[in-house]
Amino acid sequence: MAAVGEREAGHVPVMLERCVDALAPAAVPGAVFVDATLGLGGHSEALLARLPRIRLIGLDRDPQALARAGGRLARFADRTDLVHAVYDELPEVLGRLGVPEIHGILFDLGVSSLQLDVRERGFAYAYDAPLDMRMDQTAPLTAQEVVNTYSAQDLARILREYGEERFAGRVAAAIVAARAKEPFTTTGPLAELVRESIPAATRRTGGHPAKRTFQALRIEVNAELTVLERAIPAAVDALAVGGRIAVLAYHSLEDRPVKRVLAAGASSTAPPGLPIAPPGTEPLLRLLTRGAQEPAEDEVAQNPRAASAKFRAAERVRKGAVAQRMPGGGERGEKHRRTGNRRS
């Protein structure tokens, strides 16, 4: 394993210039930016270096990431606040820090390079490691508990919904049968069982057959989609007029809720056919990207982890609550707030 400094020095943040370029116009004097997914701090470092007038709040649920990023950003310590928090806790964090509004926010979703590269974290199917997958290792729920205690029906549901696994029922049944003989404790036996459960013709394409199962388990363990559905509306609502949001998603399950919130914010709520939009129905956002942008071929060649990235950005053009424009208003978010997994 490479030394920490070497590994971080070689870490290439995804679509770095595009993220910074999208957020930079919001860097007015006294601006507060948020890196909602701090990770190893690469995006934050670039923002702080290029925008010397901003204050940056970095959030991460992973204490290891916070420690590593803190070292990387040490020279900017007078302009940074690094906070152990899940990104849907943004309103509470801003309240504690006395920040009434923010001017830029970045989300780099999915699993971080740190979590993938440290074998003991159990995120990867390429080698045997403890079956963990917690982004925050102080949280109670592990992948081992999910695999060994969830019913076949619940396992099939999360594999189908979070992994888009065509053979979810078959894989779930195989897991339940195997764990009755011996519980799963590491990633290797699980990855092999999933591979054997997928029909041979399907195994020949699409990469490792366990990829979708491991994604689904990771999302379940960390309540990623539940958190995301709360976090994006909260981030938009925290933006000052002229503030900007930028989001990097890595699969359609992440990109869909981002697209839905930004589209709702950029739409008028006036009934169609009116010659003039009534006050309060005008769009709250101006979309800065046309659809989801993808990385250039040369970036993917340099940084293969950028291959699946989808980038969206928007600017706040007036005040108003985007959550109220979503189907069901705030009810869905509140239901998830009561039932979703939380950081302990």
C-alpha cells in the first residue's frame, strides 16, 4: 500500500476545473462556500487557492477523511471549518456556525477515493476485506449486518432498487442459503457467491458481477439516497441570491434526484397560458448546465474514476423554498428524516 502522502498527492479530483469555474462567480467578498463531501480535500484546496476571499465549510461523515483533508488544507486553516456531519445536516451545521446563507456548495457524491483505496473499509469487491462499507465508522449499521440479518425479500429489494440488479431475487436467495451454513464476514466470499449466482452469459459483459450488489449494500448501509433527497433541496434553500450549486453524480440513482430538484427550482409554478407570471411563481434557479455534462476523454484517460461522472450546476436567482415545489412538498423529506439511517 502506498504511503498516505503519496496516495493523496496522486489523487485527482473529478472535473476539478469545471467545478471551480462553475462556483467561482459566486465568490463575492465575505462569501461562504461549502464542500458537502470533503473527502481528501482536492476540490476544497482548489477553491481556497483560487478564491482567496472565501470562507469554506467542509463536511464529511468519515472521520478519516476529515483528518486527511485537515492536513491538506492546513495552510488555509484561518478560512476553513471542517465538520463531522452527513451532508443532509447542512441546516444544523450552518445554524451552529452562525451562517445565515451560503454562496457556493459542491457535492461530489458516491464513495470516496480514500474509502475505495483502504482495503479494511470493505467497499471493494476486488479483494477480501471485512464486510463493513460504513462511510462513518462510528455508525452502527454495517454491510455484514445487512447481509446476515436482512430477509431474502429485503435483500432482493435493495439489490433491485439500489443496484439495479436484474437477478436480485436469485442473488438474495443464494445469500440467505449460504449464510445459514456460515455467516458472511468478509467481502471475498460474498463477491464469489454473487458471481456464481449470475448466469454465465451475463457474466461476460458489464464488469465484475458483484459490482451492482456492492453498490446496493453501500447505499443501504449509508442511507445515501435518503440523505441525498433531503440534502439537495436544503442546499438550494441555503443559497443566497447569486449563489451557486454544483453536483457530481456517478450513477443514475444519484443523478435523478439532483436533476429533479434543479429542474423544479428552474421552472415557473404559474398555471400555463397566463400572459404574466404571478409574483412568487417565477423560477428560483437558473440552470448553468444543459443536461448533465460528462468529463472530456483526456480527463477519463488520466483519471478513470471520472468515467461515469455527471455534472450539473445552477445559480440562485431569487428567494423561495424549492422543497415546496417538489411533489408532496416537504412530506417526503420529513418522512425520510424520521425513518432514514442516521449518523450516530
